[in-house]
Amino acid sequence: MSKPANAAQQAAGQAFRDLHLAGRTFLLPNPWDAGSARLLAGLGFAALATTSAGLAHTLGRPDGANRVELAETLANIQAITATTDLPVSADLESGFSDDAAGVGESFRLAAAAGAVGASIEDTTGNPAAPIRSLAEAVERVSAAVQAARSLPFPFTVTARADNYLYGRTDPADTIARLQAYQQAGADVLYAPALPDLATVRQVCAELDRPVNVLAAPQFSVSALSDCGVVRISLGSGLSRAALGAVSAVAAELLRTGSFDFLTAALPYPLANALMQR
């Protein structure tokens, strides 16, 4: 039997569920550590999500299957949820398990770490066959949903069809997968790396649950909203933007010996103030 939910997690879980039902598109930024979570929360976002790539890069590793352990992912979730009262959805990659029962346990552990939602991918980690069979993927989504429903607070399950990340650019297969995950009980459907608005519109039209789309330069919030998208996540975009900024100013420093980049840095008192809860 699940332990009773604390009031804060109950409220966060309901708030996250309500965001998906409010009839308007919302942004879901992805902090990679407690400091970035506190900064984003202070800027006024309504919810947050973790990022597996951002965490891997923080740990000095490339993103990819088996690069980060479940325990490290749970510690990251706990650090982020401890620093904000906002709802936090966890990036659980492909569930950190070879079987469906283990996927369910990963979801329960994410909830125990403070998350009020989590995503499950249909990937294998095997470059030769990166996408799971539909039957196996559905079984794993079902296990995630069952674990979520056993919790004493609303826990939002996002099911991902990762075809486009691996060169399988068949919208019909992607939609069929998302429809199957919808039938298995997923609350939100997500196909990362959709190439254009026409495909986004097609995906949204074929599903009866909220759709998450990954932000990309060819999109805008208003255009995605017009397509019927409910949630827009940033994935590793913010963490890579931070790495890009550091890389650019460090290269400039080595090239010129100038400290001009400090004029654009956050003033020390402001950086401290942004870390105030």
C-alpha cells in the first residue's frame, strides 16, 4: 500500500494535472540542478521537468543509454524538488529496467523522490535496434500507468515515441504508437523532434490526450498552440545554452585576454537574490 501523500506533493500533483486541462499551452522548462531550478521557479514558470541530457552533462558524461544510473537520476529529482514547490516531472529515460515491473518501480521511486509526473521512452539503448516493439513498449507504458495510479496523489505519465530521434521519420507509425500509449493510459503523449508544424498538427489531430512538443528553432509558442499543442518542453535546450555561453566567453577570453564578458554576467547580488526561495 502506498504511503499517504504529503500536502505539498498532493497540491503539486493536482496543479500539474490542472495545467494540462486548462485549455491553454504552457511551457515546461528543464533545469539540470537545484540552482537552475530555483532560478526558473523565480522567473515565474508554472512547472518544471528534469533533463537526462542536462544531468549527464553536469556529471561530465555524454547523454545516452546507461550513462547515468537510476540512483543518480533520483538524487537529481530530489535535489530539484527540494528547492521549489513547483510541480516537477521526471525524465526517466527508458525506465531504467529491462522489464515492465522494473519500469513501474522506477516510477514509484521517482514519486518518492518528490516528482509528480514522469516520462517513459520506447527506446532500447541498442543502436542496432533503438526502438522497442510496439507490444513491449505498450507493456512498459502500462506498468508506468499502473504505478502512477497506485499513488495517493495525481501523477502524470508522459509516454514518448522516439522514432524521429533515430531517423524513423514515419508519422503514421509514430501516431500509431502514441495512440497505443494513449490506450494504455498515458496522460500526455510526446514525440520528440517532430520536423515541422504540419507533422505537429497531424499528431495533435489524431490523439485525444494532451500533446507535448519539444521546442525547436522552427517553432514558436503561438504556432504550436495553434496546432493544438498543450505542453512545450525545452529538453536539454537550456542546459546546452548555458554550456554554449560558457564555451563562447571562455574561447573569447583565451583569444583576447579580455574580461569584457563580465559586463554581461549577472551581478553577484542578483545571482544570490535569484537563489532565494
